[in-house]
Amino acid sequence: MGNTGYSKAEGTKGNFEVHLHMGIEVETSLTKNELWINPYPFLSLIENSQKNSSEK
């Protein structure tokens, strides 16, 4: 849970409502930086799969 914004500048803490940050970090030799993947497509797939199975 966090209450900071998208800025690297000092002083963003407390300017936003408390919210959850979620991401998937992948280790890879392709890049020296962190590789983060948006989890939304995976979560949507799981949610839709659960909805479809409960309708049967």
C-alpha cells in the first residue's frame, strides 16, 4: 500500500489516497534493468475464467 505519486521528486507523499501498487517483475538476461510487466491482462483473464466457470 502506498500514498505516493508517479514523481521521483521529494514531497509527493500524502498527496494521493492510499492505494495498492501491483506488478510482475521478471528476471532476464536481455536487459540490465528491471523488467516489469503490467498484471492487468493476467488478472482479467483469471477473473473472466472464474466468471465463466461459475455460470455453468
